[in-house]
Amino acid sequence: MPILPRQVHLTPAVQSRTGGLSLNGSEQVIVSDAGRWQAKVVLALRGESSNLALRAFLAQMSGRAGTVLVPKWDLFRPVNANGRKLSQVHAVGYDDNTPHDGGVFNFDWSGFGQNEMPAAQLSALAVSGTTEISITINDGEGPRPGHYFGIGSRVYLASHVWQETVGGPTKVRFWPRLRATAASGEPIILDKPVCLMRFATDDQGSDMLSRRGSGSLALELVEAI
């Protein structure tokens, strides 16, 4: 059986630099858009099946060498054309308990897509490193500032959303910078994006290997870049 997280806390690890205080007491802080996500994932362990699954998962991860897709669940997500929040239950590309391409596992086995017709998609090529994209909304209102969204196996946080012309593409400015170039038509995942991550340290979860029974385990992860 898969290991299902009880809680997933995804927070931005922002990188800033400062030259210190000047003689007049002012300080200039420069913030980089090259930061990355960090996560705390709480797993619930109940009996033999989940304990064995955890041990197998830790073996597959091989410390910081392995990667895993971490889902970003959110209460405040976009709505569809009927005004209902996009379902997180149906945000699955498959459910056959196999790894993604390249051997990447997901905590809940979910895939990248929402449905055959995505709620939103890129309306133009988006080049790696950009922090602004143009999207076409197919269903509902699309993202608003503060919404999380995904492209492929990466999570982004919208900071500004606007339209330059009525009926035209929606512009979205976001953090962090785009991890990989994405083609026009690429789905924008609004219901349950996933983030490719690895353990923050090699010894994550190792103390549970000598235990048995029920309990909770918190794992610290960072975005794999």
C-alpha cells in the first residue's frame, strides 16, 4: 500500500543578500527569485503494511540521492465554471502503483494531469528561468494572486494575475523562476500540483527503521533542482 501523508507543509526558502547597514542606518536587501521550496511531510504509520511501505520507501530514496513527488493540497484553490473548487480527488494521471518516468515516486501515486481537458494551459512558449507566463483559461476563473499552480512536476506561487486585453490570454507572475522550458499548450495544474523533492538530509526517517507499531513520522524535504 502507498504511504499517504497526513499533512504536507510547503514553504518557500527565499534567498536574500544584504551589504549591511549604511552609516545613515539604511539597508538594501536583494532577494533572488532562484529560491526553492522546502516541505515538512507528516506520515501516519498504522501496523505492518504502512511500516513495511515506509522501510521500502526509505530504501528506494537512498538518502538524498532519490526524489519523490510531493502533492500540494490547498483549501483555497481556483473554482470551475460552476463556481465549485477544482477537485483534488481526481488529480490523478494513473493509479497503478508504479514510479514515474525516471523512477520518481509520488507519496499518493497521483500524476500530473487533472482531466483530459485541463482547466488552463500555456498560451505561448515559456522559457526556463522566466517568472511570467501567458495562459488560456478553459474552465472557471483560473488562478488568482496567492494561488498555487503546477507545470509538470513543479509548484509555483502566483503573485500577480492580469489581462492586457479583454478576452486575451491571462498573464501570471510567479515565484520561483520556471524550472524548465514548457511548450505552448502545456497543462497548468490548478487542483493539486506536485513538486519534485528530495530529503533535506541523508538520515531522514532512519530512526523509524528500529521501531514498529503506530505513530507519526515527520520528513523534511527540499525541492530537487
